[in-house]
Amino acid sequence: MLKKHKLAGITIPELLIGLLIVGVVISIFVYALGIQRATSRDAKRVSDISVMRASFGQYWLLKATYPVSEGVYLGSGAGADRLAGSGLTTVDDTTAPILLDYFPAGPKSGEYYAYRGNDKGYSLLFMTERETAYGPSGTYFAHSTGVDQLDEIK
């Protein structure tokens, strides 16, 4: 009499269920990684804004005014790469004192912070991707008095 031998292995449905589970785990990982990257970029933006606000505060203490500009992207190579005693300058300008050697660029390629200012105040525009200490994701403006969502020079 012939005996039937059962072959050891997995069936197609078991294989598909295993692949489905692996796919779900990878999807969750990629989603969480994206959130962490966005949070990290926002942390850099908040840090950059803090450094620039402190530098403009030093400029105010030195000159009792703020650098005047109708609008410029800081650190973009448009003549506003450094904050010196003479105001917003290029990196070639060595006018002492240098208050901020280089304006930081945003964490994404081609991302810069927009500056507008007059003798009484300034506005630094930046955007966040996730919720930060300033509030939900969105557009914010840093001033000498704090950070809010109002595009006003103060």
C-alpha cells in the first residue's frame, strides 16, 4: 500500500498573510519616520529663529534701531548673509562688530527666512510643518516682542 507523505512548507494564503503583515509594519515605520523628520526640521527652524532674534536684539542694543529692509531672504546670497554693525551685509563685508556670522538657511534645500524691518521693529517669516511650542503647523512671524501669526513689524 502506498503512503501519502505530507510535504512540510507554507501555503499561498499563509505567505500572503505574512507579506501583508510585513507591509503594514513597514508602512507604519515609514509614516513614523516622516513625522520624526518633520519634527526635527521644525526644531531647527525654532532654533534658527531664536538665534536670529537674539542677534537682532544685540543690533538694537548697539544701534537703537533695526536693519531697514523692505524684504529680503536672509542667507540666500542676495546681500543679506551676515548681520554686522553696519546692518545686513554680504559675507565679504568685515565691518566690525559681526553679530551673526552667517544667517542660517532653513532645513530644506532652498528654504530661507524672510526679513522685513524698519527702525522700530522687524518681522521674520518662517513656516512649520507640525505643531510646535508656537502652535499648530502654519506660517509664523518672529518679532522683537515674540512670535505670532501676524505679519506686522514690531
